[in-house]
Amino acid sequence: MKITSLIILLGLFSWAASAQVPGAFVTSPDKHLSVQLTLKDGLAGYQVFKNNQPLLAPSALGLVLTDVDLSKNLKEVSKSPEKTITQTYAMCNAKKANLRYQAKQRSWTLATPTAQSLEIIFQVSNDAVAFRYRVKRPKEAISKVESEPTSFAFLAESRAWLQPMAVAKSGWEATNPSYEETYEQDIAVGTPSTKGAGWVYPALFKTKDTWILLTEAGLDSTYCATRLQDQSPGANISLAFRMPVKSLKTKI
């Protein structure tokens, strides 16, 4: 089972001399962006740096399945060598017709005491950090993801531009969420949403001189879309799945 998670797009506005973070797991081709991984007391985490300065504080990684918790009691199994990803593609409507993408990629494999493994793949380009989870199960096994503890711990001074998630099955003909709410602009990260249902993607943040666009990409039939939790104490934003609907009235 392959599970796709999130991509963080970063707008970089300062180009000071780069300095690689000591112990960085993977670094962008131009050496300005770095991801550092941690494993403490069985809990996996990551942190993002630009020019050796933190953009995200230590943030959580992991998945919780129905039959196994892949977010706790983890130990490292292996780390892959760093490899370069190069892609070229054409755009029909853009300032440039032919584009070239380059990034560095490494994977990190963790395991539970019962040898259930979780692979986390990080890919870092000059202006973006992306990661995804991969769970390897027997073909006959059916896995259900109960929750995803992935978080994004923004710095305390960060600001946000966010669109509130509408309450499920509310609005005209119970059609919400329709992703047409008004964005809350230049608010403190950690502010509860106005509708109490969390926030949608894309979500825009500013930390110091860097704009950070948070979104998810590459979803397929193996995983659902997510939203950002309504409550994010300490500017630590976590993920949520679809909002449960307690009652649904069907019109005939």
C-alpha cells in the first residue's frame, strides 16, 4: 500500500551564502534547503531549515492503522543513499514552455517491535520540500488508516492566510464544503477557524522573510484527502480526515 502525503512549497526571498545543517538528512541541489530527521523515544520527527535557520520547528511523522500504530515505539531500520531526481516537462500555458525540475531524494525506513515497517520518502528541490509515506503489507492484508499524526510546527512569529473549512453538509442543499469561504488574512498561526471545522488547502504562511505554501499532491485511490485541524496549540498544525456527518437527510 502506497500512501501519498504533503508537499511544502517555499518562496525564498533571501540568498545568503548557504550552510548545510549538520546531520541533515537531505539537502536541496543549491544547498539552501535542508531537512533534518529525528527519532527520540520511539517518535519520528522532522525539521526544515533554510540557510541553516529553522523554518519549521520539530514536527511529527507517522501513521496509525487499525491493526498497528506506526507512529510510536519506532526504531530505525535503514536510510537510503541520496539520489538526484531530474525531470523535464512541457507547459501549454506558462511563461516558459519547457521546464526542468531537479531535486534530491532519500528514504527512511522505520519499524515497530513487531517488525511492521513504515518508509518515509523525502524529496527536496531548490524551492520545495515534499514527503510521502509507504506502508508495505501482504497482498491479502486490508489496511485502514485511523489517523495521521503528521504535523507542521511553525515558529511562534509565523503568520497565516487560511480559508476556513465549511461544516460538512451545511449550506445550500447541504452541498458544503464547496471551498468558497473567505480567506482569513495575516492571522497568527494557531488561530481557531471561524467555523470550527479546520482549514483547507492551499494554506499560506510567512515565517521571517520566507513564504510557505502548504498543500497535498499526488493523491490516488489508496488514500483520502485531508484538511488542517481546527485547533493548533503552539502553532503546531496537525492533519484531520473528513468531518463525520452525524445525520444526513435525503430528499426524494
